[in-house]
Amino acid sequence: MDEELQQLREKRIRQILEEKTKMNTPITITDETIQKETTKKGVTVIDCWAPWCGPCRMLSPTIDQLAKDYAGKITFGKLNVDENPNAAGQYDIMSIPTLLVFKDGKLVDRITGALPREMLEPRLKKHV
């Protein structure tokens, strides 16, 4: 009985750690998942990017750090516009990087360019 209880505890601890890790990192957004992710309650920020885009690669560590710092408050996602043209077209992504900010299912802000954290954070904070 004690061994079984210990195994259940360890399993639950692994689950909690996995959930926490998922919250701390941006999720991958696709044509198929964008509708579900953008209609959630709360704030969701989607980084529209492409692998060949230098400014996108420069912004990526900032998005990763913001995802950690705002875990539980803001959900961050990354949408590769080359692999997901329908979602990019749906939101009229003409330049990358572009951040789409959704609050309770509504697009409330659009931030274009590889802005430094000092400029991004105040714009994101006002929606939390």
C-alpha cells in the first residue's frame, strides 16, 4: 500500500511539473489550433514569425522570457507563417515579426517589429 501511494505521488508530481513547464514556454500555434487558442479566456499573445526572419529570431528569446515571467497570466504562442498560411492570412499578417494580442477571444492589439522588452512589456501589461 505504501509503495502504491508513493508511485501515485511521484506520478502526480511529474504531471504537475509537466504542466508548469508547458505554461512557462510558448505553445506552437497552427492553422488547426489558432481558433481554439485565440478564443480562450484571458490574454493570449501570438508571435507570428518565420525561420528565415532575422528580426524574428532576435525577438524569440524575449518572447520565451516573457512566457516564463508571465506564466499563468498570459499565454504565449508561436505561429510559423510559412507553415500556416491560412492563419497568417486570416489575421492579415503582412510583416513579421508581428505579435497578436487577444483578450477574452478578441484581438485587442497588434505589435509589429522586433521591439525590445522595455517597449513590449508595457503594451502587454495593460491587457492583464
